[in-house]
Amino acid sequence: EVHLVESGGGLVKPGGSLRLSCAASGFIFTSYSINWVRQAPGKGLEWVSSISSSSTYIYQADSVKGRFTISRDNAKNSVYLQMNILRAEDTAVYYCARDRGSWYADYWGQGTLVTVSS
Amino acid sequence: SYELTQPPSVSVSPGQTARITCSGDALPQKYPSWYQQKSGQAPVLVIYEGTKRPSGIPERFSGSSSGTMATLSISGAQADDESDYYCYSTDSSGSHRVFGGGTKLTVL
């Protein structure tokens, strides 16, 4: 069974940093791209970043470019999101999701909450 | 930046067909996927590649498209279908993914 489990969320001050992790199991991790998607309280879904299976292709939303970095460790079946220079508007539940070609995500984790506040 | 446009809300009577639209310039080439999200839960894929239904999703859910507009249809709407629905696709380059703003479906 496919499982994705996010961790690393919490409370951080504006300008601070946080690293999120996404641990995957139940599928051949090295065959899939992974996305990070976030949802601010009471708002819609926002795509954040994607990384291909071998890290060759990395894409980011303009809203996080230069501040967030996606990476993966295929030996650990994990994807990471390093978030720097955090702002109040980055407050959201962050989901990781398994990406399929043709722009769809078939499995999602339950999310981890990031709160940016002084 | 590329955008997908959805109506903020749609209402339907029980047993009727709900239709939720999503418009975007690249949709004729970049077929959308659709997600159902209930309050406090992670999104669930209900339609992919514009018209395909994952296993476990009822046949009541279907997808279609015409030009730059895609539609998620839910026939025989039930109270349990009340959720937020999002379309998702990419721009013409394939490098920037985007969600529609979401549509709140009310069954009443």
C-alpha cells in the first residue's frame, strides 16, 4: 500500500527556516516524481514544487523561488523541502504527493502544519 | 502567470447532476485532473487525464472538455459529495503546475 508521511512542521518566526520531510513507502520510489502542495488556512490548494525521480528536473512556484529548495534521497525513500526566509504568508498545511506524468497526483500524505508567526 | 479559473460555488439538488467547470488556455493540450477535498482531509484524486477515473471512484464522477474548458460532472449528487473540488494542470511549458481556485459544492 502506498504511504506518504510528512514531518517537520511547526512554529517558526518570520525570517526563520524549517525543513520538511516526506517519507514514502509501498511503491518503487525511484520511479516517481514527488510534489509539494500547500494550503493556507481557509484557502485553496497551491502547488509549491516538484522533483523528478532522479532529481534531474526541479520546478518551483514563483512564490517560493529563491527561498525554498526541494531535494530527495532515493536511498532513504524521502523527499525534503528546505524553507528559508519564511513569511507569514507561508503559513499552511504542506502536503507531499506522488506525481504521475500527465500532471496528476494519485497519492497524498496527510500533511504537516507550518505556522510562521512572531 | 498561468491560471485555472473555477466558479467559487455550485449548488445542486440531491439526485441531480452537478457540473463544475475549469477554464485555462493550455487545457486543450494539458488535460486536467480533479480532486475532492473534504474539510480537514487531504485531497483525493477523482479524475485524471481529463476523463479517466481511478479505481474506487464511483462511476457517478466523470470528466469532459471542450476547447479551453474542462468539466467535472457528478451525477445523482448525494449529501456525501459536498466538498471542495479543485482542477489541476500545467502551463504550456509543462514546468509550472497550477490548481484552480476551488469550487465548493453544496447539495441541498
